[in-house]
Amino acid sequence: MKYQEIEDQQLIPLYAKRGISLERGEGVWVYDEQGKKYLDLMTGYGPNILGHAHPAVTRAISEQAGKLLSCHHSFYNQQRGALTEKLVSIINAIGTGISLNRIFYNNSGAESVEAAIKFARVASGKSGMIATKMAYHGRTFGALAATGSDKYRTPYAPMLESFVHVPYEDIGAMEAAITPDIGAVILEPIQGESGIRLPYPKYLQEVRALCDRHGLLLILDEVQTGFRTGSWFAFQQSGMMPDILCISKALASGLPAGVTAVTEAVSQKIPKGTHGNTFGGNPLICAASLATIEAIERDDLNTQARETGAYFLAQLKNLTNRNIREARGQGLMIALELKDKCTPYVKKLQDEGILVIQTGSNTIRFLPALIIEREHIDLVIGKLADILG
């Protein structure tokens, strides 16, 4: 137990501990130090998209670790080149006339958003940006300014200037917020942190059209939705493209990775040498990311996410309990909103060997691995039915 005491006494206490120590994982399961297993529907808040210790990813990491871990961008590298080619291909799979064919590598979702904000400012020549209320874009300073929740913003106020927040799904409010200083719009195709809020079907297309009418850049934050909603990216189900795309969580199956993809037009306006980092796009992360993408392709896991997610959502909607307000989601990004506070139910599920995420005061968020099977979902539904009463 000494290491638990060390964490409690020597780490800055920013996180609410769950009271257990996880020591290993395999597939959709994780195990604590006593050997008790838990069905993992958190996946580390999204990154472990293929579950734990996936053989192909583990092999790719091991092989690359024995060759070269780090390679600065001043040198070429085969793994980085291969991943870049693959990313450009899957990002532009639907073909809408806009092509995101330039990639910048970083190390996290917040970093990918920070880069997007900087790139949008320099490409548009304007500092103003429209974001949405209840959005979550990260907790570094630029990303935090775009985030629409006072819970994260207030302790670190004042925020960066020039961000305007409007209600999600309100095109009229977004258009009314446009001033000569506004150069871009940033939003999530599905709001994750606020409780898996899906917009109405034409929303993203309408935002795209609004940006085109007013000459604004559109940034889509797919840090949480990427690889999870039944397609490579959630925007691909809306038949539109952004000008800048942020990718992170699931990209490298749990290792720290981030990408900011932009159009050629945006890329040409970014002055050489004005942005960068040390670790982004290193060979180890690129090898893990390639293995992740190849496994999703080989096992057709986007289709599985659609089908298994639809089954999961249908089973949640079939639960009959007066405490349930709504079940919603897309692919394997799902929420169950309750009328009461959900903390007791999250704790009871953990006691029963199921790990889920609490979002807000009354919403349970499910972010399982793409490899989850119906038998696992049936186990969750049965436990939920018992716990909800």
C-alpha cells in the first residue's frame, strides 16, 4: 500500500481517486492488485480503443522500442512518414472538396487544440473565435479559453480574450456572434464531457455553410470522438469537412499522441519555425498509431462499433426505471442520464466489477473498447437493472 500513500501524500490532489489500484489489463478487462477483474468501460477516458495489451500494438511498440524511440522533426523517419500517409488517407476518406493534407504531431488532445487555435489565428489574421457553451477542449490555457465550462475556467481566470461562447446547436446565436474580429469556429461534433450531447443531424453541415458564407475557418475537436463513433471521425457521418481537425485519445491505443490536421491553404500561412515540440511524432508513438489503425481496418472495427454500439444503446433504452431520463450516443460513445445523482450507481457498478465514468452530477458515460462483445454488454445491462432497482 505504500505507493498509494505516496500518491496521496506527494501528488498534487487534482483527481478524485476511485479507491483501487489497477495493475494490469487484458482485452476489455483490467485487474487490481488483489487480482479482481473489472470490465473496463472507461478505457482511460477513451484512449485504450483496442482494449488492453492488444497483441499487434504490443508487438509494434516492443519492436520499435528496440530500434529508435525519439527522432526530431529535423530528420526524416519511416514510421512518421507511413503514419502521415495513412492519416491523410483516412481523414479525407469521404472527399468533399476540402482536403486536410497537412499534419502536425503533438502529444495530447489539449496540445492538438492549442496548435489549432494558433494555426487558425495566423491563417485567418484574426484573434476572435466562436466556441460553444458546455464544450470541453482541454485545460491548457488556450484550450481552456475555448472550453465552455466555468468549473474548469473560474479558478484560472481571467481567460485569454477574444473567445465568444454560444449555445450548442444554435446557428442563429452563432451567426449573431460573428464580428469583424472573428476568424474561426471551434466545436465538438458530439459534446463529450457535457454528457454525450449529439447535435441534430444537419448541424455540422449548417456550421460549415455558415463558416463558408462569412469566410471563417472551422475547427473540429475529435479528440474524444475519433475512432469511436462507427467511422474514423464523427464528421464523416455528416458529409462535411473542417478546415482544421484535432485528433488524440484513441490514436496510439493509450500512449500519448496528438495530431492537428489542416488544409494546404492554412498550412501555407503558418510561418516556418513558429510552432513545434520535442516528442510529437516520435517513432514509438507512430508505430503504435499505425498498428492501431491497421487493427481497426483489418478487423472492421468501425462496423463493429456501429453495430455493437446500436445494440448497447437499444438495451439501455429497454431498461424500465423511473430514474432514467435518457439513453443516447453514437457508436461506442454512449451516455445514460438519470434523474438522480449518479455517484452511488457508479460506485455500485465498480463494486460489481464494472468501471464507468461519471459525467456531471447525473450522467453515466460509457467509452468501451471497440472489441467489446454483446455478452459484455448484457453483463452491464443486467448489473444496471439490479442496481437501479
